[in-house]
Amino acid sequence: MKIAIEAQRIFRKKKHGMDFVALESIRELQKIDTKNEYFIFVSPGPDRCLSESKNVHIIELKCPSYPLWEQIALPYAIHKLKPDLLHCTSNTAPLVCSVPLILTLHDIIFLEQRQSSNLSWYQEMGWYYRRIIVPHILYKCKKIITVSKFECNRIHTTLQLPQEVLTVVYNGYSPSFSPNKKDRSITLKYIQSEGYLFFLGNTDPKKNTVGVLKAYYVYLQQSTQKRSLLIADLKEEIIDSILIKEGIEKIKSHLIFPGYIPNKDLIALYNGAFAFLYPSLRESFGIPMLEAMACGIPIITSNTSAMPEIAGEDSLLVNPFNIQEIADCLLQLEQDKELYKKQVDYGLIRTKLFSWESTANKLLKIYKDILPCK
């Protein structure tokens, strides 16, 4: 088979969730499949994180914007290449495609009621683009992959798609995320104290940054240890605006906000943390939960959407809208050593259910099922 995979953003320096899913899946396919030929379509970028091999070819397409890249440059390149199928990995796909199409639809949050209008211009553009494009391409797909049973049910009921076109393929996490990998030379680049709390936030309202900061304010009032809170991927001006609006400016001296943190540094930062906060309002999967648990630290996550499915019912699950509940969970972890150890042990066992190798094997089966004669 000649398999084309869209991985437009994997070479960009500041990668996020869907970029890593595409990258890690391709890397594993490269390991397990030496028979089929792969053509990886990317946009040029500074982080050459994927190398070619005998049957894996990288094709760079230059275009001034994501929509033009996907709707003009990619379909033109596919028409010239004539692969047996195209797998688009990040929620959207060309409206016109000359070969069988597989789509990974990570979520349909863009079709749901918005939690906030406080989006960056890039997020705003992406939100409208998905709302316009996705409804037109879904019925052209041979298969639609999503990343959890929760999201699969949401897609089925919301869009009335046939169940047989939908399939669940869980994400994985890198085995480099493991315990006992503390590295003070890395953590000191970001935070001076040890045993800090860690939160991966950004301007996306679903990440519940406001709720986390309000819960942290409550925690500081009641904790005897008053651990610092390391916040990744948020600029100071965004944090300041939240603190002022909520009237909790006094907690700023306890916050550390270095901005974007490269994925390679996350291993040491998870290992150096006391606990990881992930009480999102809505997630279709939640790879950071697996990364943190695999590094041997407890997580506090939400009892909503796909988070109980991935983290497991025995994780510390909270109502993400209940500020006191989030704070109470942090306090319990500080005060109950037995609970803390139980959560560490549970996380290390739970993460063994997920791997990128498993993800790649399932993708390969889907490709073969689409083209059984190839």
C-alpha cells in the first residue's frame, strides 16, 4: 500500500497534543511496518523530529496558512502522488480528496457550547474553520477514528453518524516518561523549590485555568506547606488578568510561569512535582495524565467527559466546577501518606494499558481493512 498521512504541524517548535499524537503514531508505524510505503505530508518547520527511512518519505508543502495548506496544497499533492489512502490526523481534512479518506476526529468540542469567548486569535480561527469544514467531510470518510469511547458516543449521538464508520484508537505515551528521573539541572531552569504542584494550562477555556487558580487560592489558605504552583504554557499577562478579575492577586508570589515547556523537559518536571493538576472541563483523552502517572506522581483530574475512562475510576476524580473539592484533594494528598502512595502505585499500573505501539498496530489494521486487496 501507498499510505499518505497528513502531519502538517509536527515540525513546528511549540507542539501540542494532536501534533504529538501524529508524530508518535508515525514513529511507531515506522518501526512495525516495513512492507507498506508511507508518505508523510508536513509543513516546513525548525524541529526536524522525524527522519526518513527506506519506506517512509517526508514531503514538505509550503503554504501561507493552515486552511490553504489543507484545502489546496495537500489535495493537489495527493492527486499527483495517487496513494491508496489518505489519513488526516488532526480533526479536519480536504473538502476534495481523490483517494479514500480516513480522519482522526479527536473531539467535537467545537460543535458544543463554548465555555468562554476568551480565545486567542489562532484558537478563534481554528474554531470557526472546524465548524465550517468538519460537517462537510465526515460523510466522505471511509473511517473516522476517535480517541476514547466517550468521544465516540458523543460523535455518534451528535452527528448521527453510522456506528460502523466510527472506531476508537486510544493514544499512548512515550516510555521515556517513567519514575526516578529527577534532574535538578532541568527543573532549576523553571523552578527553584522542590515538591511543587504542576499544572499544564493554556488559554483554551476547557483547561479550567481560572478554576485551578481559584482552587490554589483556597489551598494556600488551608495548607501548612504552601507548595508553589508551576504553570506551563501561560504568559504572565494572561495570569495577571485572571488574578485581578478574581481578586486573588496575593497568590502571584507562589506562582511560577515559564511559558511553553519543551516536551523533553516535562519528564524531569513531572518527576520533581508533588502532584499534577488536570481538572479540565472537557477532554477527549488527556495524554498528560498518563505522562504524570507514568512518572510516579498522583494526578487530580475531573469526573467528566473522557477523563475517568483514561485515568481510571480509582484516580482522584473531582467536579471541575467545585473549587473547594479541588483544593480539598490537594490537602488530602499532603495530609494522607497512605492515600498518596496508593495513588502513585495505581498510576504506575494504570499506564501499562496504553502505548504508542498499540496505537500504531490498530492504525495499521484500519489501513489494511480499508484496502484488503492491497
